[in-house]
Amino acid sequence: MVKRKRISDVEKWIKEGRGTGNGPEYKPWIKIQDVSSSGRSTRLRGLKTGRQHEFLSDLEKNYFYLSEFSDLVLDIREQFPLLPLEETILIAEELGIPHPKHPQTGEYIVMTTDFFLTVSSENEVTEVARTVKSKDDLINKRIIEKFEIEREYWQRRNVEWAIVTEEEINKTFARNIGYIHSYYDISQHDAFQAIDEATLEDIIFELIKRLLNASASVRTIASQFDKDLHLPSGSGITIFYHLLIRKIIAIDFSKVINLDELIEISVLTERDLKKVKYG
């Protein structure tokens, strides 16, 4: 009987197309189900890509929220593989650093960079690589060795690579974005499913007018708005969050969103108002 050769995860995942594609077609190299300990893992559907993103830590999730909200970031590819595997093995040998191996099988594993971003800067589109790590991990010799391999890999491709710690991630800003993230499309919310697009636009403009002339808290304004327009309770708050994530109105996201306070809202431009159009 002929003994079948075991197909490694690397071969299997390459055949699945992991680590390839752009935008909605990209497939992360590592998925949550591939990680034995996934207590802090998260799946989120991206607004920029329209696909499900895979994050292995809260830091990764928070960095994603900031990247998602940034006008400069055009595409987000997480858990990006450093392929071909032979190249990182060679780099490790040249640096005199042990290449990461699977703890059970002893096989070389494919290294990954947490984020590979397509960004627009000064009318130029470029790609940058970002590794997200707790600052406490930066004193770990083995982690630093792996970073050296990663740094050299991207340097050979003339791609800017940098480490991002929690000190560069505004947690309050990220949490605010996370809280309003799911309100980008409110057409499927119960209160608005039966409302046609033209009426929805009128309703949204009415709330914008009230918010800009605010002399009370957002909650007070939204509550009166619901009563005046005979909408279900909470509809005004839903629209408020929708306006924020769509960047139709702007507030200071470095502060916790407190609906019971008077919130200063930035002046709108004609370009911002056009985002209200749904037809």
C-alpha cells in the first residue's frame, strides 16, 4: 500500500489562495479557527473592503478601526504572509537568527505582518506594512529577532515597515469608531426598512438641522426628534451614529461619546451633505 504524503498547512493554504487578492477578494493567511487560543480574536466586516476581517488581538482590532476611518487608507489586508517561505528562511540564516517553527511538527512556518495597507498620500498611492504589538513585548529578545526578519523582508521590497504599539493607538478614538461602525447602513434597521429613500433623506436632514442648532444634549434632541416625527424610540440616536460613521458630521473622537452632554459638531461642507443622498 502506497503511503500518502501529508500535505502541509503551507501548501494547503497557498492552494486556497490565502494571502492573495485585494479589497473584497483578499484572503488572510491566518484565520481565527487556525489559532488554538482565540479568546481575544475578533471578526469584523469592513466598510472599505466589504469582506470579513480577522483579528487576533484587541490591539489589532483597534488599529483596524483607526485605519478603517482614515481617508488616507484605501485597502486593508491583515495577517499578510511573508512569502515565499524560502526567502524568510534565507534571511534568518543570513542574520544568524532561528526561523520560527511549528512547536509540534518542527516545520518552518510562514511569518506574517499584521497589516499591509494601501494608502494615498500627496496624490500618490503606496503600500506600507505595520506590525501591531504591545510595548511590553518589545523587551522580549525572541520577538525582536522575528521583527528583524520581518524588517529585512520588507526592506528588500522597498516597503515602509514599522511597529505600532498601544501608545500610537488612541483607545478612546478606536472604541468610538467601533461603537458606531455598524451604523454605516441604516436602511436595514427596523425603524427605517419601510421608509423610501427620499423620505429617509428628508428625515436625516431634519436631524442635521436640529443638531447644528443644538442647545441641548444629543439624547434630548434625538428624543424630541423621535416624538415630532412619530419614529420609534432610538431612531434619532441611530441616525446620529450613522451621520458620524459616514462622516457627514464630525465631532472630537478623542473624547468618549456622551449623549447626555452638549456635543460640539463641526460645520458641514457641501461635499459632506451630498453623502446623505441615497438614490
